[in-house]
Amino acid sequence: MDILNFVQAHSVGFSAGILIIAYIFIALEKIPKATVALLGAVATILLGLLSQHKMVGDTINNLYFINYIDFNVIFLLVSMMIIVSIATKSGMFNWIANELLKHTGGKPILILFVLGLFTAVTSAFLDNVTTVILIMPVTFFIAKKLDINPIPFLITEVFASNIGGTSTLIGDPPNIIIGSAAGLSFMDFVKELTLIVFIILIAVLGVMTLFFKKSLVTTKEKMEQVALLDNSKTITDKALMIRSIIVLVGVILGFITHDITHIETSVMAMLGASILLVFEKPSEICKEVEWNTIFFFIGLFIIIGGLEASGGIALMANWIIKITEGSQAATSLLILWGSGIISGIIDNIPYTATMTPMILEIEKVMGASYAEPLWWCLSLGACLGGNMTIIGAAANVIVSETAASKNYPISFMRFMKYGVIVMLISLILSSIYIYLRFLR
């Protein structure tokens, strides 16, 4: 009892300590991050930083740990994973990629640009990891046909996936967290971020073209082989493809019309997943869901809930307001660049989950109009910063591990050489956009 009283008296220190320790172990990657998050969540509850009990007497307990888990995020993630897993089985995404490649005439530079564009657009509607997993087999196949190194394509695809995922609510997990916390709809993200993301994408693809131009050379005969790709057998299940397209279009329309229907994105995604599951074996599809990611989110929400309940988040918010002297421009740029640099070093999901309640606290003190650009700065910084290093985002790690297994290793320093330039281009263009859109 005395120990619990001591913890309560120093709740900010204990909750911050749990979060910092969790960050360290997540960054070290010696223990699976889902395990780290769940251990931190259990410690938060056992130390009494959040309560195990739903009720206190006859009243609802505000400190009940379940209250701090954002189930909009959880159900949206699970549902989209199910939809994408089922749709992928039909071969529809590979068919689209192959059709685009046939129209390049087999020219390596044009293929680089097309693969980057396809990856970015796909990442806006599917998660980044799924997108790079889909595009990598196509990439290795094309590189073999052209007899060139696939690394320039792979690096470009990583950058494009992180950039494209920034443009929509469902494109990158940080955006799902931000959208749920700030009450931002699918169309809010499209309206505010599509233009700047497109500008950043074109700039980055242009730079990658210049960097890799000399290494992307092949013969005319090999180019013709790519131009004449046989795509007739790529679709493995036409009925499944038709169902998947109808459901995907319906779900995205549901996201777009949220302001009219007031149906939450998580509910719309669950509806789509449920319809597709009618025709599938749920036990098989559920194996495809990334449960490690889901439990990582759950544990993380509880850890950060402990810091929020202790008042630690409010202290961080007040500190930012103090050092920026209440300047909206200074706060916005601090969050944008801080998010970009930090997200290049550590996982952007725990970082975003920590920052969202802090911006909500700033919003309480300074008002909604003051906080509006801060949400977009957090989104742009957290999503685009992941391009800085090979460990900055999950898609980066997946691509580097797969490339290494195919005897095309991408070293940390080689990736960072390009990644830092891409991050700087992205954040400079984002700063200009934020200033012109919100701060002038």
C-alpha cells in the first residue's frame, strides 16, 4: 500500500519512466515491440497509474485503462488488413503494376518513375508494408529481365511508399492515430495533404532519377521483353477481384461521405471486411492480420494513457508553449522538424501516439484554430521523417531484409545517404506549404 502511495505521489516520473524504457527497447529491437508495449501496459496498470476497475462505487471510473485504448484505430487497422489481405489474393494489384510497366517500353528510368508513382498511389489506400510486399516481386522480376541492379528501384519504392501514405487517413498508421484523436475525416486529409504530398513525390522521384540515371542502363532487346510482358494470367480469381473492387470502392466512398453519413471510418471498414469474409474462411484470413502490430498499439495506448492521467502530457504541452513563447509559427515548425528528425530515428507510431494527446492539451490552452496546423505538421513530420534511415519505418525494414535475402544488401549508410536528402526536401517543402496555408 505504501509503495502504491509513493507511485501515486510521483506518478509523472513513473509513467514517463515506463514510456522512456519502452522507447529504448523498441529502438534496440532486441525484444519484439509488441512484447515491450504489453509489458509496459501491465506495469502501468499494476503500479496503479491506470485503474483495473470500470466502476468506483456507483460512478464510472475515468482512469479505467480500457478508456485509453482508441478502438477506432484498432478496428480500422484490423478491418483494412482483412480487406487488403483478401483483395491481394486475386492478383489485382500485380495486374495493375504489370500493365503500367508494359506502357514504359521497358525504359529503366521510366520504370523507376512508374514504380515510384504506383507505390505512392497504392500506399495512399493500403498500408505501406502491404504495398512494398506487393511491389517487390514485380521489381525483382523486372530487374532480372533488364539485367540491372534492383536496389535503385527498391530505394525509390521505399521513399514513395512513405510519401504516398502521408496523403490519406488510412495510408500510414500515424495518420490513423491523428485522425481519431483530432476528429479529422478522410476528406480532411485529402484536402489538406494531397497537393503537398504530390509536389514532394514529384520532387523526390526527380532527384532519384538524377541519382540513379547512370546505373539504370540496359539493351534494347531487354527493354522489348518488358514491353511485351504477358499479363493474361496474373488475375487468379476474377470473382474475388470483382468483389474486392466493389468493397474497396464502397469503403473509400464511405470514408469520403463521412461528413454526410456520420458513419465512422472504423465502422465502414468493418462493414467492408465483414462482407468479404462472408465468402472466405475467417480462420485463414485472420492469420494474415498483423496481430503483433495490433497488440503493439493496444499496449502503447495504455502506456501513454498512464502519462496522460498523471498530468505528464499537460506538462509537455505547457513546456512547448513556453519555449515557443506562444508563437503558432514557432510551435508548428518545431513539431514539423522535430517529428521529422525523431521519426527517422525511432518508430513513428509510438512517437505519434505520444504527441497527439500533447497537441490536444495545447488545443485546450490555445484554442482549435491555433492547433489546426499542428496536426498537419505532426502528420507530415512523422510520416515523411521515416525516410531518413533504414529503421525509420516498417516498410524500410521489410525492403532491406528482403533485398538482403536476394543478395542485394542495402547498407544503413547507403540508405541514409539518400534518405537524409529526401527527408530535407520533404520537410523544406512541407514548411513552405504550412507557412503559406496556415501561418502567413
